[in-house]
Amino acid sequence: MNFELTDDQILIRDSVAKLCASYPDEYWAEKDKQHEFPWDFYEAMAEAGWIGIAIPEAYGGSGQGITEASLVLETVCESGAAMNGATPLHLSIFGMHPVVRHGSEDMKQKYLPRVANGDLHVAFGVTEPDAGTDTTSISTAARLEGDTYIVKGRKVWTTKALQSERVLLLVRTTPKDKVEKRTDGLTLLLAELQRPEVAISPIDKVGRNAVATCEVVYDDLPVHITDRVGEEGKGFRYILDGMNAERILIAAEALGIGRAALRRAVNYANERVVFGRPIGKNQGIAFPLAEAKMRLDAAELVVRKASWLIDNGLPCGEEANMAKWLAADAAFFAADRAMQTHGGFGYASEYHVERYWREARLMKIAPISQEMIQNFVSEHVLGLPRSY
């Protein structure tokens, strides 16, 4: 086994870190406070070519793997940008995966180069208020009239909807009671988002406020049949194809947040003097930080294994899900211990660990909860009876 990064991978990490150094914690705290999208950071990353890292070279990207993409996002988060910095990039890097795999050649030629150069923002519209994780129970429907689908329904947690020109939208084209399998009859559309038939409302939330997450209502939105991804009725399978990649990227982002928090905590523990000695001398401070380091490093091994498997075309569902669970758990532990190390100052925005703490907590919920990953491992890895 070789645990070393290649020279190219090290160059990716170092180059991204150098770019991110121009956007310190204070920049991200202000963007979060003002609920302001980080356009200058996004454009700098696009100009450097990082947004198209996983898009095939034939469509203007770099044609790199999930390992390289995960290193980009991990490094962004570790710089202190956390999810406010990673999310604007994540959706462009991962979100178009179904189009890369299943879109028509015309669709790929039309949209992928614009995503790769940062010009086209695309959101992801799957979750609904009454469906949640039960994706097959979505009620947003599309009926085909001639060569146009007419979409009606409502989605929630559509991140970056305000900035996005298009949305990868999962809709039901055959009623659930008329299909053999509940996963049938779902279709994936690359729909226009900024239209009069679409109402977008940001959701107030705890953190990652530089990037709005929205409720989106579709009221007879027309979508031309040429903007359908793949075949009608197979959309659920298409989005599943990308979920392992997403798990791995989210896990890498969690690692980055955990390391940013740990770095802050260690520096503070070395500098803060109480009772005539640095607080880092106290085992009650030092041991939890040592544990945080070990948890993060252990999670990293599973993340790297999962990305290696997917990049080599091997099954990775077990490892991708475990990587997300372990990394999210390790990141929040590190962020929580950073808060505790700072004491009362940890609750102050000035020290930034409260922002890491808020954003690390998200990773235990989205894009899938820790409990649903435990369901997956229980059933598909251990062979226990399905619990839901």
C-alpha cells in the first residue's frame, strides 16, 4: 500500500492553499455575517481552473478524479473558509456528475464547458418538505406536453438557488402507484431556474450563511425535452450514481473544517496563560486535542481509500458512506473541543471557532444523516434486516 500523495496531488493542495491564503478567516466571517455570496473567491478559483477539475477534458475540464477534487475542497475548508468556501465549488464539481455520466452529447457540449469555466451555476433540487430522505416519495411532478415537460411542485434545501441559472431537478413522471418499483418513474431534468414560474425563498439557518439554501416552488415550469438527463423514468438511478462521489467530497470537507478548528485550538492552548502556565500543559486540554488529531487522521484513511476505489472503478458504497460518517464525527469533535479549549472566547465570533463549530455540525445532517449511514452499514454491510 502507498499512502503518499503524488507530486501532482501535492501541487494541487499547495496551489489551492496559496490561493486561499488571500481570503483569511475575517473575510469568511464577514461573508457569513452579511449573507453575501463570495463572488471574488469563486471567480478566483474558477480562473485557476479548480472548478472544472473533475469534468472531462473534452468538455473544458481537467479530467481529474474524485481524489483530486476532494483535495481541493479539503484544502479550501482547512484554510478557514469551511463550508462557506467549499459549497459554492462543491455543487459545480459534483452536481453535474449525472450529466457527465448520462447526458446527451449535445447537453454535455452545451453545458459542461460553462460549468468548468465557472460561468454556469447549477443547483440540485431533490429534497421535498414531505419526503425528506425518502426520495422515492417526492410529489413534484412533470407531465409531457408535446416536446415540453410542465413541472409543478416544491423543493427544499436547494442550495445556491439564488445564484444558479439551472437546477438538476428530480421529478416524478409516472405516479408512484403506477410503477412496479418505487424507484421507477422518476426523471432528471436540467431545468431553468430564474424564470417567472419559479419562486425562490431563502431559508434562515444556523450557519454557512454566505451561501443561501432555499425553498423553491415550481408552478408549471416548462422544460424542453432536450434538457432531460438520460431516459425518462431512470432519474433515481442517475442520482445514485453520483452519491458515493458526494459522500467522499463531503467527508473531505469535514476533514478540512476539523483541521482548521484543531489548528486554532492548539495555537490558543500554547498562547493562553492561566495560573502562570499555558493551558496546553493541562491534560484536560491537551488530551482531547490529541484525540481530535487521532480521530481526524483515522477518518482521512477511509476517505483516501474510498476515493481511490471510486477513481479505479471499484465498488465503494461501504467506504464512501463510512468515510462521510467518520469524517463528520471527527470534524465536529474537533470543532467542539476547539470551542471548549477557548472557553468563553470560543463563543465569541472574533476567534472563529464558533463558525467552524456551526458548520461542522451541518456535516452530521447533510447531505445524509449519520443515522441513515448506520442504516446502510447495518443492512448492506452487516446483512441485518432493513429497518425502514
